[in-house]
Amino acid sequence: MELRLAGLHHGYGNIEVLRGIDLDIPAGRIVCIVGPSGCGKSTLLRLIGGLERPERGEVVQTGAPPPGCLNPLTYIFQDFALLPWRTVEGNVRLVLEDHGFGRAETAGIVDDVLARTRLSEFRAAFPRQLSGGMKQRVAVARALAVSPAFLLMDEPLSALDAQTRELLLDDLVDLWTRERFSGVYVTHNLREAVRLGHRVVLLSRRPGTVREILEIDLPLDARAGHAPELEAHRSRLWQLLRDEAHAADVELVDG
Amino acid sequence: MLTTRFAATVRRSALALLAGATVLAGTAVAADDKIKVGALRFTSHSASFIAFEKGYFKEAGLDVEFVYFQAAAPMAVAIASGDIDYGVTAITGGLINLADKDAIKIIGGALHEEEGIDGSAILVSDAAFKDGVTSPAKLAGRSFGITQTGSSFHYMASRIAEREGIAMSEIKLKPLQKVGAIIGALKSGQIDAWAIVPHIAKALARGGAVHIIGWVNDYAPDYQVTTVFTSAENAANKRDLTERFLAAFSRGAADFNAALVDKTAGEDAAEATVRLIHKYVYTSRPYEKAAPSIRNGAMRLNEGARLNLSSVQAQLDWFKAEGLVKGEIGIDKLVDGSYVETY
Amino acid sequence: MPLMWNWSMAERSDRGRPVAFRGGGFSPRPLGVVGPLVFIAVLAFWEAGCRTGLIPPLVLPAPSEALAALAHLVETGLLWKHLGASLQRLLVGWTLGTLLGIAVGFSIGLFSLARAGLAPVVAAIFPIPKIALLPLFVVWFGIGEGSKVATILFGTFFPTVVATYGGVDNVDRNLIRMGQSFGLSWLSIVRKIILPGALPAILPGFRISAAIAIVLLVAAEMIGAEFGVGAYILLAGSLMALDELLAGVAILSVMGLTVNWLIARLERFLLRWRT
Ligand SMILES: Nc1ncnc2c1ncn2[C@@H]1O[C@H](COP(=O)(O)OP(=O)(O)OP(=O)(O)O)[C@@H](O)[C@H]1O
Ligand SMILES: [Mg+2]
């Protein structure tokens, strides 16, 4: 299953946020979206996942989702969006409850995703007892439980401290290496983008348009050993982004 | 010494709060003894109004100021707190309990039931009447409106039940706090029966929504409905003042009886008396509408403030039997019989 | 370099002193024994005042007399009759008022039409003292249990509505969006996200509505009540039986404390996911 964005336009009131976005999002690869603050990255992600309706243009889904997929387009949120009144296990179970599984079947899926995210021993903990990194792993486990075709991630690591971020980034790389999921990953952080993205899409400042698309051919699991090459990509992106970012920064918010 | 004065102050202010005494009206002349008299705006309080309007209080050297109340119970509290000096109301559980605490004393009689004069009537709702409750004997299993447990309505209900041989447990008493609420409940058939002074009873019966099925006097003959009372302090230590008050009050009562009860004073006097009373009672109604109610409501006021001690004793016994007052209190603690003739 | 200079001056003149502590305060600690001690001291002082005649019986009966009145209630078994009647009214009125309140609160929180239509009505009726409506309730529901339950029901309904829709409004929108993004059904979102999310606002509303229910009990039992704690207090007041009055008030107070304790337990159980 693949996604194609065709001529997406969106705005709020008289603020134009996105203008003419055309983009293909292939299966089995991660597309990173970077761009200056307020350029419409989160908006774009909401449009892709159907949480908002674009003013013009469309998001088209081609091909069927893989068998056993419960929720093809699944989000991982920056603020984790865990229910504080449910345990780790309960939070994962939440997204399975509407699918009419039996007790044993549900337990099987929950056990499996908790094991895959190394959370099995924390299944009875409430979110308030967990660190930020753990919470985000719960969110990942929850997303995996519905066997998504696409993971839509909006700055999933931004709320975490630098070390945790590093660890989780490794986790995501491992996960992709094992599962080969398709993903859209929105971030501010160019290092993350070049670490995780098979393709990096740079948006211009608001109204967001596609400014540049960068393909990085290095396999994800091999990138740790190719620091200089990644650094070159990063600094090229930064050159492009800097002017946009500066201009966006001095812009009045409602100007 | 110090403690008693402190106690007196505390008592005064605390009871003043409880009593919540209302508006003051009256005149002020220097030399006379100033007293405050509690009153309800009922025809039964006419003796005080007549004594005031005709100057009997003034002639007795009393400068009277009326303090008006909505119900009998707070008036007893106001006497106990010293906010008013003399009052006239029905004997209630509250009044007896205050007497038990040496706060107040009954010193004379006022309104009473008398053979041959229309007194309080027993009423039933139209629905109950059509259902066959045509005499007080048929009140068993019916509901009876009262203001509160221990009120004069409660007493009348139990008198009726006793004479008719109905167990009190068979009459469902409905405390509704206010006379107005009882009237509403009776008219709409939410309660079956009630007993009330004649002018209200007759006015209601005329409308057809309720029916008079008997008279309280047949069940509680010579019932001493209201009494004159004052603080124990006044009764014991201000004999002269109290005697003067009772004398003037009795002159007012005598005029009232002559004009409206015995009708021996002639129609002119009756008319003049009704006009005088109308200054205090039913003031919101025009005279033409108020006059019949005032005339209908005329029940005998005791001559010379005589007091039917046996009726008071019967009432006291009843309150005790019902457990509404503490067991020990005797009639001597309730009544100071040294002022008026008792019978 | 004035800073350096000061430093060396201080170094030379004395060996320095500890920085003065300026924090602390503004965080009351629980002192378990103080409450009961004050309570006992007040009672003892009061009892002594009555025994010595400093406080005349007409003003305030001794606590022991109120206790005796209470004991009398227990001996005669009247206590259970009064309590039973009152608790039944409270339970029925409060439960119905709360259930209706939550239902209406949820509709206002969830549906634009209900919000536009009902919120102003609720805002307009909420501040009316329900005691003032008592005669109306008597006409509508009669002098039996109906008007008493209705008084309590109306009293508890409005604060519950306001607490509930306030709670629904305050549920984290991101959680709702999360639910939608996982394709949860509307009912699931309401039941599993909005209801528990609004609970921290609804439960304190219970405390308020329960207190209001107890306050209204006395008013509700003014009309046509033979038994009930409120009726007992009213009667004691009209008889000037101050010891019984105090006994009745003490019963109300204990009822309030008990209800509060129960709700606190419920809160601790239902909101144990909070810190
Ligand atoms: N629901 C909304 N209503 C009105 N304006 C909105 C709404 N959501 C976003 N915006 C505006 O749209 C613009 C783009 O917002 P968006 O959150 O998509 O940007 P972003 O690229 O994700 O920014 P950031 O880097 O800060 O996350 C911003 O100016 C924002 O204020
Ligand atoms: Mg964003």
C-alpha cells in the first residue's frame, strides 16, 4: 500500500498553511518531513492520516493494506497521548477493544507488542510512573498492536531529553530493520531526519511547499558507521533550511 | 454577679436573633411607661388594637408599641429574650418549654371557644366530602393538616379523634408549616381535613372547594385558644405595670365583645369597631371585603382576661402525653394565676 | 572588578556566616491530633460553661443534654425511623439528580445543539434557591415523598450538570484525537476517554451536590414529613427543645462527614491513576 498526495492546499481562516503539495509516499520506507517552525508539517501529517480534510487536493491510497492490518494509518504523537487512567497494558488493549477479538487473542497481541518494545515487565504500570522514553515506547507498542501499514510520527522524540532521544532513535532503526514498516516522520531535527529517512522532504516556510527532496541510499542499519556522509547531507539541508528558518522566525505570527 | 449579668446579655442577644422580631409602629410620649406588645394581624388580637386606638393604654399610663409576628412560636421566644413585654397567642409546645426554663408565664386568657358562638370549624376537602367524609366521626384513615407538631391544630385534631374514639395513629397528620400551605393543600385535595377559626373556614366553605363538617367546640368545649403572657420577670417583679396592661387590655376585649360578639352596642359601634380593626387586619383588602371576614371571625374574648385554667391544664396534659414537653413541668410553672380570675 | 573586591574584603574581615534560610512555609502539614484536640477542648469548655451557669440553658443546652437527647432517640428507636426516612429521600433524590445531571452535562459537553439550547437554561436556573421553589414542587409532586425527592433532585441536578460539562470540556483534545486516529467508535471514545477524563471534575461535584442535598433535606422535610432528621430538627425548633435541636444538627453533621468520607474513598479508588 502506498500514499499519493496530489495538489494539497490547506489553510486556517485567512492563513494559508500548505500550498500545492505533491508527494509520493512509498511502502516499506521512511519519509522524513522537515521545515521551519509553523510551516505546516503537523497539518500535513493530519491531512495524510485523515484527521483533517484538505481544502483542495487529495490524499490517495493505492493498493490494499497488508492482511491483518487493523488501522492502516496509525499515529505516534509528540505528547504520547496515553490514557493516564489505564496501565501500559490497558493502553495497548484500548486500540484492540473495538475489533471484537476474544480475550486470549487480545492478550496474545498485547504480549507480543510489549515483548517487541521490551515493556513486558512494566505492563501493570500507570503512565505517571514511566519516564518520557518509556511512555513513547508504550505509544509505539500501541501503534504496533494494530499492525499499521503506515506509521505517522509527529516529532515523536521532541519531548524527550537528548540521551533518551538517542536510545529511542536506535530502537526505531532496529524496529524498521526488523519490520520494514512504512513511515512518515515529521521532525525539526535534521540529524534525526538523515538518520532515519530514506527520503527527506524539505518544506518551505509558510505557506508550505515542497522545497527539496533528498534521497539517502544508505541502508538504515549501516548509517551509524557513515557519519561523514550523513553529516554532509545534514549540512546541505541546513544550508537550505537556514534562510527559510530565519525568514520564518522574524515573521509576525498572524502577519 | 458578673456571671449573671453576662448571662443576661448573652441571652438577650442570642434570643433576639432567634426571635427575628419585625417592624415597629406606635407613638411616643414622655412620661408613660414604654412597653412593647407582640401581635399577629388577626381579628383575635383586636383587644390590643382597640385598647390602643381608644386610648385605654394611654389612660393606664402605658406607651404601647406593637411588634408584629408571622406566627405564634417566635412571639414566645421574643418574650423570653425581652424584645417584647406582653403577647397574646395560642399555647404551643415552645411556649411551655420556655416556661419550663423560667422565661415566660401565662397571666390571662384571650380567645376561647364558647357554646352558642361560632368558633373554629372542622373542614374537609371537596374530594373527601364526596368520598363520604361528612362528619368528624369518619375521619379515620384520613389526612389532617397542621402547621407543626405541637401546634393548636395538632391539639384540635387529637381532641376530635379522642371524642370520636379514633386512634391518633389512624389520622395522618401532615405538618405544612404555614396556614397558607394548608389552605392550598386542602383546596387541591392533597389533604383531607383541617380545623380553623371561623372567618377562614366560612370564607373557604363559601367557595365550595371545602365543606364544614363540624365545630371544634363540640370536641373541646370552652377551649382556651389564646392566652396573654409575659416574661417571668415582668410577672414577678412588675406587678403594677402588668396589672395596668391587663386592665387596659380587658377594656379593649369588653368593647370587642359588646360590638361584635354579643352585639349589644348597636350597629354603629359594630361598624366603628370593624373600621378600627381594619387598620390592623386585612389591611391589603378594601374595607368592603375585609368587613365580613372581621365580623365572621368574632369569637369571644375573655371578660377581664379570665383564664380557663382547666382548659390550660388539659392542654398541658396533652403536650406531656404526646411527649412534646418535658415531663416535670406543673401548671404553677406555666401560669401565674394571681392577676386574673381563673375558672 | 567590584565583585572580586567584595569577596576578598569579606574573606579578610570574618570567616563568613551561613546564608539565612528563606524558604519554607506555605505548605500546611497535616497535624492529626490538633483537630480532635480543639474539638474536645471546645466541648469541654462548653460543658463547663453550662454546668457553672455561665451559659444559661435558655441560650445553649450543654453538650451532655444534646447527647442525652440523642441517646433517647436511640433508645426509642426513633433514630432509625428518622434516619431511614431521610436517607431514603437523600439517596433517591441525589442518585436521580446525579444521573440526570451527568446525562445532561454530557449532552451539553458533546452536542452543539444541546449546548446552545440547554446551557443558558441551566445557567439561568442554577442560582435559584430551590427552597423558594418548594411550594411549586408541592403543587407539582404533592405533599408526599414526591416533592421532597424533587427538591433534593433539583438541588443536586444543577451543580452536577455544570461540573460534568466543565469536565467534558477539559478533557485533553489530543486524547480524543488519538482515539479517532485509531478508529475507535464514537461510543468507545465517550466511554473510555471522555468519561474517565471528566471524572476528576465530576467527583468533586459529587461532594458539592451531596452537601447541597443535606442542606436541602431540612427544607424538603418542612412539608408533610412525619419522620426525617430535617422534620425532627424543625419540630425541636418550634418546641424550643434546644437539646433535641442540637442532637438533630449533630446527626446532620455526621451524615455530611460520612458522605464526604465515602466520596473521598470513591475518589481515591476511581482516580488512583493520579499522583
Ligand atoms: N487548528 C488550527 N487552527 C488555526 N490555525 C492553525 C491550526 N493548526 C495549525 N494552525 C496554524 O497553521 C500553521 C501551521 O501549523 P503546523 O502545526 O502544521 O506547523 P508545524 O510545521 O507543525 O509547526 P511546528 O514546527 O511548530 O510543529 C501555524 O501557523 C499554526 O498556527
Ligand atoms: Mg508541529
